[in-house]
Amino acid sequence: MGHWRDLRRDGRVSWLEGKVIFITGGASGLGREVALQSAAIGAKVAIIDMNPARLEATRAEVAAIAGDCFAAKVDVTNEADVAGVISQIVAKWGQLDTVVNSAGVFFRGPIEETPMEQFDRVYAVNVRGLYLVCREAVKVMLPRKSGHLINIASIAAERPILHESVYSSSKWAVRGIGLNLAIELGSRGIRVSTILPGGMDTTFWENDPRKVSGAWDTSRMLRGEHVAEAIVKIASLPPEVTVREAQVYMPGT
């Protein structure tokens, strides 16, 4: 479970306390850790995912900490579904303060062996889905001139990685969206942050042949709870402060 139980030891009141945070891909991996840590400092947590079993498990964990949790199975690539779930969250709590776009899919392979169906799927979730969530969230944030979009990119948007042209370029798109929206929305009261984590040992990679075979030295990978702690601290900053980009690495990597 990591450090999430310790976040309030310094006695500070977090800006996120009492606010509504909406996390895509919130049932497992990094999204789950953000949900747990947000609940631990008193945020109202909404999560969506496509895995019903993991969604219910995380909903129960968050509710045990915070007393409540909104959870729904939603496909972020579906325009009507994204708009609908944001409307449900606002109907439940009256506002939407922070969005963490953590939903994502991965593909790795040489270009000559890459099916276009894989390319389309990666871009549908990682780029279209993220953009849709940002767009619909902004619609409800603008009237209040307040809100925070936190988009999860990757170290793959910082440097090239062999056989990851599809995934890497999708994360470059995420980075570009974030930097442009930061300029577009900053003067209108909405902060936009892009997080570029290094490799994380989470369920995101559970079926990757390199991990299954033991070829990866996971001791040199970040823990999801550590990256989540950085994200929650950025989300906890007061509205007068913004972090446009944050690179989160393991020391020495």
C-alpha cells in the first residue's frame, strides 16, 4: 500500500481536502494509488475504468478510507459516455475540481510488424480519450474559473525507446496537449500539469513478456505509490501555483 497512510503527518491542510478528484484508469496501477492517496487526505474521489472487478475492489478500498467513492465502467474513447459520467459526478457533488488522466494502453513492436489496429487502439485511448476527458471537464470548470487537469505522459515523451514508436508518439501527443492547454486555459483559472514518470512496476505491465520472463530488473523501477504521491502533492498545491511539467524518476536512472 506504500506511503499513502502517512500523507497527513505534517498536519498541513491540503488544498485537495474536500475537493472532487476524477481519475481515469482508476481501478489499478497508478490510478488506484492516486485514488487511495487522495481519499487519505480528504478528497471526494471518482474513478472510472473498464475492468469491473478491479473497479469494485478499488471503490471499496477508497470508500473504506473516505466513506464514499463514485465508480463507473466507462470507455474514455466514447464521447457520450465521457460527457455522461462527468455530468453524474457534478450531479453528485456539485463540482469537479481535479482530473487525473491515468487511463492508457501500451504496445511495443517493430514498425514492420505493427498492426494498424494496435496503432489505432493506442491513439484512441491515450490521445483521443485523454482529450475528450479534458474537453468535457473544462466545460464544467470554466464557469467557476477553477480546476486542474493532470495528464500522465511518460519518459517515452522525453527520449526515444526502441520499438515503442506507437506508444512513445502517443505520449508525445499527451505532452503537447498538456503544454498547449496550459497556455490556453491558465489565464481562465484552469491549471494543466503533465507528469512524465519513468518506468513503474505496476499492473500496467503485468502481461509484458519482459516482466513475465524476469528479464526486467524491477528493483530499478519506480513504485506506483511513489509517483502517485508526487501527483497528489501537485494536486494539493493552492490555485496560485502551477506545475506545468514534472519528471518523476528513480535516482540514478
